[in-house]
Amino acid sequence: MKIVILDGRAENPGDLSWSGFEELGDLTVYDRTPHDPAEIRRRIGDAEIVITNKTPLSGETIGACPSIRYIGALSTGYNVIDVAAAAAHGITVTSIPAYCTMDVAQMAFALLLEICCHVGLHDDAVHAGEWTHSEDFCFWKAPLLGLEGKTFGVIGYGRIGRATARVAAALGMRTVAYGRHPWKQEEGEAEYLPLEELLRVSDVVSLHCPIGPESEKMINDETIASMKDGAILLNTSRGGLLDEAAVARALRSGKLRAAGVDVLSTEPPAADNPLLSAPNCVITPHIAWASPQARARLMHTAVENLRAFLAGRPVNTVKL
């Protein structure tokens, strides 16, 4: 049985092992695959098992590769896979749930705390000698912001949204959340609010929802206008949730105090992405998922997904 991994380098740049997949078949690993349909089809060839992270598998590609029996996403999201086309061809599709829940929550607060405390700015100042030559025992180069008593709004209240809300609560913040299905507030749960009200009352808005037709560019001129003046926006989910030009305008006008994002609409970004030149915008290169511990969990689950499929008991399958 032939197994092809189309873009393995992000998951395993050399610090993990592909041995779990090697035990299950004849494995070929490509570090990267150009997003050219002809090249994607060539690399799949007659493989029965195709593993992808960000390499797109369109309906045309799937139809042109009749040997495929199984597609495994090396991620929680699977929007690069035409799931309907796969189902029409009898192909099982799986994804990786819950491998980096706390890592993403940690990154959301790394971004938020950098915005509030300006750690990098002050570290640079100290190392440049400004503290050594200061007349006072302390100084600050930008306004600091305490989070206690502020309202932390979570959009998308799944595993990661819940974990992030718990961290906010531990810092003394009021936690509110919006999800597709309302819930009864219990101890430890965020208070459910309709989206419009959440945007209106939140000092910090943190996005943790999947990308789809109903959520694409959900943060736009109109929704930003309904937010508090001086609110902080965080996005560790999908770049397409933001109208990036609208967010940049809001940062320039001061409507938004700051933004912290780990994801952009196109990755790597174009040089003219409006967020790259926007003020008070902290950007990291889609690394919330990338700790060795999280990637090891991802690798283990990806292998076990395939093992379960080969045993006739597929798990973590993607449904239409």
C-alpha cells in the first residue's frame, strides 16, 4: 500500500519520526508540494493513502486519482479538502481534533499580554541601556493595561474557546461567549451572549471558530463599528475570519486599541497585506500549533487515524 504525505515539513521539520506511517505502508514524504493541480496529481500517482496539511485536494484532483481510498488532514481544519467530492468517490476523510487546545489558548494570551505589557519593547529598552541610565527605579515606554475586571469575549465556544475563557477567568476577567448553540451557564462556563451583544460589551474579543461561508470576514467594518471603542482583537483561528483591510483601518483610527493575530488570510502573506503596516498589530507566523509536544500529539493521532481506517474502524472522520 502506498502512502504519500504531500507537505510534511511543517509538521515534522526533522525533530519527529515518520516511523508510524512507515510501519503501515510504502511511504513517500514531500516537504512541500506546489499548489499546482498537475503536480499534485503527479505526486499522488497511484497512492491509496494521501496525507495533507495545506496542499489543496480539489474535486478535480480527487476525481483524477482513482486509487485514493483515504485522505488524512494533518490538522484540525480540513477546508483544503473537497469533502463532498471525496464522499462521492467513497473516500474516507479524517482530521486531528484537540491536539493543541492549550497551546492555542497559550498563544492567544501571549499575544494579549504582549499588547498589554509591551514586554518586547521594554526588554529592548533595558538591553539598550535605558534602565542603566534612568534616574528612577522604573520607567515605561507605553501605557500598560491591567486585565482584571475587563470583559473577555470568545467567539466560537468549542474546546479551544472554552480553554481560553478559563485562562481569562483566572486573570480576573468576566468571560462571555458566543457559539452556534446557546448553553446554560454553569460553574466554570462563560456566560452565553448573542454575537451583537458580545461585540458591544467586550474589552477583548478572541476568535476561536472555523472558517466557512457564514464566518468568512465576520470581523468587518460593520461588526467593528459595533465594538467598544478601544477594544482589543485576537485571532488564533483562521485568517479569513477578518476583513484585514477593515481591521487595519480600525487600528489606524484608534477604534481598535490593538490586534494580535497568529493567522492571516493568505500564508505566507503578500508584502502589501494591510495588517503588516497597521499600528498596534502584533503578528506571529501561524505558530500556535507548533510546539514539539503538540506536533507529537498530532503525529500520533494521524497514525492512529490511519491504523483505525485500515482495521475497518475509522475514527475522527469528517462528515458532510
